[in-house]
Amino acid sequence: MNFPILSSITFLPLIGAFFVFLTRSEKTEKNNGAIYISIFTSFLNFFISLFLWYSFDTKTSEFQFVEEIDWISGFIKFKFGIDGISILFILLTTLIVPIAIISCINSVKLRIKEFLIALLVLETFMIGVFCSLDLVVFYLFFEAGLIPMFLIIGIWGGPKKVYSAFKFFLFTLLGSVLMLVAIIAIYWITGTTDVTEIYQIKIPHEFQYLLWLAFFSSFAVKLPMWPVHTWLPDAHVEAPTPGSVILAAILLKMAGYGFLRFSIGLFPIASDYFTPLIFALSVIAVVYTSLVALMQDDMKKLIAYSSVAHMGFVTIGIFTFNKQGIEGSILQMISHGLISAALFLSVGILYDRTHSRLIKSYGGIVNILPKYSLFFMVFALATLGLPGTSGFVGEFLVLVGTFKVNFLVAVLASIGVILAAAYILWLYKRVIFGKLENPQLKKINDVNYLETSMLTVLCVMILLFGFYPDPLLETIKVSVDNLISNYNLEINNKLTLK
């Protein structure tokens, strides 16, 4: 294909943001022109990404649709390309963004034009992360995403928005400083920042350990892993609903993708060496943050802590270095993107009506919001990994892969599944069932057409990939096999040298 489809998908939201900028500003009323342009742009991008998926060859592990332009002559190439792993994250991004934009209609009351511009610019940066095949280009997209999200939290957030925005920004920025140093070191070692060339050259074993730690410092914060996860609950609580949806569904996955593409792909020897560290931190995250979630009285904060626990499963699966574990971790990220987006939308729907996220403010709403209660039940059951939902497939494969390499880690991680059932079912019981004691709740309406549409799309995706995950597995199969074979080759070479 000669058409630059990856550049089109990446920069189309930026073009949409420009046209939104040209619309008339409305400080207090809805800017319908900005909303229509944003929805059209995001849906067009989604349909182009579906065509990309349709055109993708699942039988090869080679990077496809490669675009390469000299940027800084002799140093950096603006290089794009995708494999079976990255295309799923592009699809997730282009699916979630239009849903987030539609949710703005009810949840963003002021300066919606500027908010939509920030969302569209953020979409460009997120897609750029998954397309980049040059380390410098990846770093620029990876860090640039901080700016629009910082603005989304800091301008449209809650009472502590400034504190939460700066905490989010500083944690993630400081975590990435070492990664920039590592990228410069890689150029010094290999003479290139082209990822495909570095795969062929191979980074010498003695350099891998420090370089791995430098990349880890960035990915661990962004994922986030325990104990550098504390920025996430604050950011989620203060962010507006669309911000929380994007943050949980996509931004966290950029770090998981980084572990696969760079930590394992570039530093397999170091990845093997530091696996006990990853397992230890991940198990603590799964168990500890699940217990903390049980203690929360704010629905958003509870879901935020559950995200940390689910990302613990992701890192465990990635570092099993076997087919079931890595495929499970990818499916877990895609599934969590859908489920977390649905849960934050569900909380946002209640908050738009009552202006409260506290669990104690609710109870008995099944009597007045039956459709909402049904949607929320599906999302709650998917969170705890009920068979038949996408949440089950990822967790099951991760645990199968983990049992193969470390029985103790698998058993401890399984405790997280039990705790997830405890905190999410207890949340559902307190919010949906019981007596309707709050008189203000009797005045609120069930989900409207727009809300039903958003929740239905996510519900269908969660159930579809729960019963039939083959389209996802077939897409990533060859790329995962190639990743594992390259890893095993490096480990075997090391053993041979010894």
C-alpha cells in the first residue's frame, strides 16, 4: 500500500482539532459545531483503522505499512510501522476516543471547544506512540501526551485539580528522564535509533541492564506499578469523565506496550535478569491495591485502584516469556481498556445527575435506573473476570502462563481475582441494591439515548471478545511468537557463551 495510512490515522485528529479551533467559541453554551467536527473526525479515524486491520497480514511478523522519512539527516528518521501487537492498541484508541468525545456532551459544561481540541491532539500523540519505529520519535509522542492530559485534569478537573495535574505531570515526566538518557546511550552504542535496525544489531549484554532500568523507570510510573502508582487515584478522582476514560483505557497501555516492544524486544537478557523484581512488584500491586480498593468510599478511586491491580496481571503475563502469558497480557490490556472505560462512564453518568461519587450517596437505584443497573452489572462482572466476558480470557491466559514458570506467583496473583470479586460486588451491592433512602435519587432519570449507545458499544465488545477472542488472538499470534523466539534465541546465546 503506497498510501501513508499510518500517518493519516495519526495526524487526522490534529487536522480535526484545527477545524474545531476555527469554530466560534462558547464559554457557557454547547458548541455544536465543535462537537460535530470532533465526532466526525474521531469516527472517520476509527473506520480507517478498521480498514487497516482488514488489510493487515496476520501471517507475518514483519512490520507492515512502513513509512520512513529522513527527519534530522544522519540521526533520526521519522519512521512508522505496525505489527500484530501495535494494531490492536491503535484500534482500541480509535474506538475509545469517539466514546470519550460523545461523553463530553453531558459531562463538560464549560469551554468544550478547548476540551475537544485537547482530546483530539491527545489522540494524535497516543496513536503516534503505537506507530513509532524510531526511539526518538516514540519518546516525543510518549511525552507529548502529558501536555493535553495535564490540561484536561488541571482545567476541567475537580476541586483539587491543580494538585492532581501537577502530581501526574511530575511523576510521569521525571520517570521518563532516564529513558531519554538511555535512548542517547543506545545511539552511542549502535549508531542508530531505528528500532528495526537495533533489533538486528543487538545491544551488547553488558549494556542491557542499566538501559533496561532506565526504560523501566518510565514504564513503571506510566503503567503504573507499585509503589509509584500513587498519582493515578488522585488523577482519576479529579479528572472529568472523558479524561478518566482516556487515562484508564489508553494512556496506561502505552507503558505495557513499551514493555513488550522495548524492554523485551531490545533488552531480553536484562528482562530475564529482572523478572523476579517484576514478579514481586506485580504481586504486591495485585494484592495490596485490591485490599486498598475494598476500603474506598469514592467510586472513582475504587476503580482507579482496581486498574493498578489489573495492570499487575499485565506485567506478570508479559514477563512469563511464554505464549499464554504474553497473549494473555495483551488481551488483558485490551479488555481492561474496554471495561475501565465503561466503569468510568458509568460513574460519570451518576455524577452528572447527583454530583456525588461517594458510595454512601446511593443505594436502591435499581428501582429507578433499571437499564443503568443492567449495564453496570455486566461491567462489574467483567471486572472480576466472569467467564463469557473479555476480562476472563486475559486473566485466565496470564494465570496459565504464570503457573508454567512460577507456581507461587500464580497462586498469589489468583488471590487478586478473589479480592476483585469482593470489592466490585460489594460496590455493586451498595450502589444498586438496598433501600432507596436518598430522596434526591428519586428525581433522576435512567440512561438516555447517547449514554445507552456508548454503554451498548462497550458491552457488546466485552461480551463478544469474551465468547470469541479469536480475532484478537489471530492478530497477535505471529508477532508474539516472533517476540518469544527472539527472546529465547538471545537467552540461549548467552548460555552458550557461558
